[in-house]
Amino acid sequence: MDRPHLAPVVRPRPAFMPRRGVRAATPLALLTGLALALAACETVPPPPAPPPPAEGLPDGPAKPFSAGKGWTVTIHTPPGGKPFCVAERASADGQDAAPRLTFRTASTESGFILSGFTPSDSGAAVNPGERYDLTASMDQGSRLSLSARGLPNGSLYVAIPTRDYLEELAPLARARRVSFRSSGLGDLGAMLLSGSSWAINASDECRILHADP
């Protein structure tokens, strides 16, 4: 008996992408994903913070220490801070024009404040926190080359280590008249120094008694 002839079974084969196509698609997909990831991580940097405003000198309630030679010396105690002493002219002493000197003594840093002046250079103004060279020329021929810092009220502050206070300011104590000049501000005017020797020494005495620890 003849066996029936069966038709061969044809099974479908899975379709595969050409190997070249697979290799081409893989790097492209990686690059696309990387670009999206970088875009997601990219942030705009914040604008730089503005500089803090320049600080003035600390101050506080004052009480008298002494007076003489047309000057007064007072003790100041800032809230939460250390006391310091200030010597300033008690009256205008016939000077309607500026500048004015105020001597200031504290435990570690002392100096003086130059205020009330009008810079001679056109458009010049004191910028708070900026440093200025300052030359003090005495009527006796001596000079002081100093560094000053601009204060928010338009004055100039010359800081001196307290240990050098009397020595550095000796020319101001001996002279009768002084004129000030700054290369950045121009001529700042002149003033009489009557009684300055007493004021400098009295402010230092006040510091020793009340401001030193």
C-alpha cells in the first residue's frame, strides 16, 4: 500500500533588521539620549550677589571724659561692642570752612576722621569702602603719607595701630596748620591745629582708662 505524500511544513522565519541598520541606529539613539540628558541638567547660573554695603564706624551712647584747649573727649560704648574714645573740636574756632579732624582711639585700632571737606577735582566724590591715598602737609614742612577709607557719610577714616598712635600723629600735634590732598579727590582744604596736641594725648589717656581690656 502506497504511503500518502505529505506536503512539507513551511514555518515562517522571524524578520530581522539588516545588521548594518542596527549598528547605525544604536549610536544615534545614544547621542539623542545624551543630548536630552544634558539639556535636562543644563541650568542658568544665578546672577552674582551684590557686594555688601560698606559699613561705617560703630558708635554708641557717649559720656564726657574731659575737655580743654577747645576740644572735648567723650567715651562711646556701642551696643555689644567695646568702648572707644573720641576727641573733637568743641567749637568752630573761627573756621567756617572745613575740613575737620576727629581723633578716635580704641583698644587695637585708632586713628582720625577727616570730614566736612569739598574735593577740588571736578566730579570727585568719596565712595564708601574705597581706599584713598592721603597726604597731610604741615606748616613746619613735615608730611604724612596715609591711607584712608571712605565712609558712608562722605568722610575719610585713617586707621592706625593703637601702639603707633602717638608716634604717627606727632607731626599733627606739633604743627599749627595742616592741608590735605588725595590723588583721587584733589585738594581737600586746610585747617588750624590749635589744641591738637592736647586732644591727641587726652584721647589716648581716655583709651588707656576706658577702652583697653
